[in-house]
Amino acid sequence: MNYFLFKRALTLIATLLATSVIVFAVLEVLPGNAAQVLMGPDADPAAVAAKAQELGLDRPALARYADWMRGLLHGDMGLSYAYGTPVTELIAERLTLTVPLAVFAMLLTTVMALLAGVYAAANHNRAGDVGLMTLAQIGIAIPNFWFAMLLILLFSVKLQWFAAGGFDGWYFDEGVWAGLWAGLKALVLPALALAVVQAAILARFTRSAVLEVLREDFVRTARAKGLSQRATLWGHVLRNAMIPVITVMGLQFAELLAGTIVVENVFYLPGLGRLIFQSIANRDVIVVRNCVLLLAAMVVIVNFVVDVLYAVIDPRVKASQI
């Protein structure tokens, strides 16, 4: 097991290193820079050059990349060109919204997909199966930003159950976490917009995995011993079907994190996605590359956890890797 974890950890580090090189190189070829944006379109070229020198943008790319890596190793992401504050503080503040949003969306995705997928498999080729899979197909075809706008029109404009956007933070009031309910309520529609597409994909995948396990001999044996269908499905079939499902869930969490960039802007939420969007507009590349690398790190770490869970659930995987 230790060798298995060691190999996975090395892969994780190599992936992050390669990602940092790609992110840095891609941002280097973008037109314009933070000095031009900060000084304005009509600024004197000499003043723009002086500002670029002040920000260190005139230094060779290799030297700036080395500085970035050196800073990351010491927990320092540098100063934002646009805000003038440490990038670490900016990101930490925005993560208090983005991480709960992604986790909330993942919970909704998992609950909806497992219920729908198992029910559809248990009622294979019946009306419930056909109806759920048709809805899943529709859910896959819907872009999350378009579905987000539909949710705003229905639940915010028409029914007025939820605000159309904005987030007041997880604030305390006289020692009571008064902002908890308000914060969760503000995340319901964005989480639903993110979750529907992923739930549709996962439901179809869960249905296929459960159907495959239902054909196994041990399931027929369990039924022959008088075990109820519900106990068979949730106690025996789903556990074995979860191996490929967990792999897909890990990939989906990565997609949910990436999806927050769009959904946070639709709902005007001050999360990491909106910070990336604003920083691209300001050519604040130091913020963008740290945010993108952080998202990549989250994705890689989630995949690492999935690999470990995969090996724990199915020891044959671990054995094949050693």
C-alpha cells in the first residue's frame, strides 16, 4: 500500500509541475499586460514601461517563473497587480464561497444520481426507467449557464423564493452563526444549476453499473435466500457498482469546480470563479495563474483520493499497480 501511495504521490507532483508550466506559458502569450490596464489606454508609453518595471513584468519569463515557484514553496503567492494585496488572502477569502458551493453541488449530484440510477436499474425497461433516462438525456443537453438563468426566472423573478444573486458571507451575529441559513439559501440555485447536468450523467452511469452487477451470480444467490429487493440493491449491488461510479464522481467534482467560473458570474457570487473572470479582464495574471493552479491542485488531489478509495474498495487494483 505504501508503494502504491508513493507512486500516486509522485504522479500528483509531476502533474502539478507540468500544469504550472502550461498555465504560465499560456498566460505569457496573452496580449496586453497589467501595467497597460492599470495606467489606462491613453497612458504615456514611458509611464506604462515604468509601471511594468515596478511590477517586475520586464524581467525574463524564466526568472519570473522561478520566482513564482520559489514563492509557492514558501507559501507566498505574491501580490495582486490590480488589488495590491497578497494573492493568498484574496484566494482564501473567495474559497469560503467556492468550496461550499462545489461541495453542496456534489452532494445534490450524488443524491439525485444514485436515487435515479438505482431506481431506473431496478425497474429496467419499465415506465420509470424510460422516464428517468429521458429526463437524464435532457439534463445532459442543457448548458448549466442557461439552466441557471431559467432557475432565476422561475424561483427568483416569478415565485420570489430565492434572491437572483449575491452573497452576504458566513457572518456571525452576537455569537450566533446567523449567516449560515442565509448563505446556504444563496447557494441553493447555483448548486442546483451546477448539479443537474452532472447528476444526469452520473445517473445514467449508475444505472449501467447497477444493471451489470444485477446479472452477477451472487445477486441471484442473495435473492434465492429470500433477501428483499431493497436490501439486495442497497446492501450488496450498490457497493459493487460503486467502483466505477466513484471514479466518475471524482472527475465530476473537478468539472463542478471548473463550472463555478460560469455559474458564479451568472449569480454574481464573489467566489474564486468570479475572481478569475475579473483578473483576466484586468490582466492580473499573477492572480489568474495561482487560481488556475489551485483549481488544478484540487482536481489532482480529488483524483488521488479517488485512486486510493478505488484501491480500498477493490484490492485487485492495488495489486495490479504494485
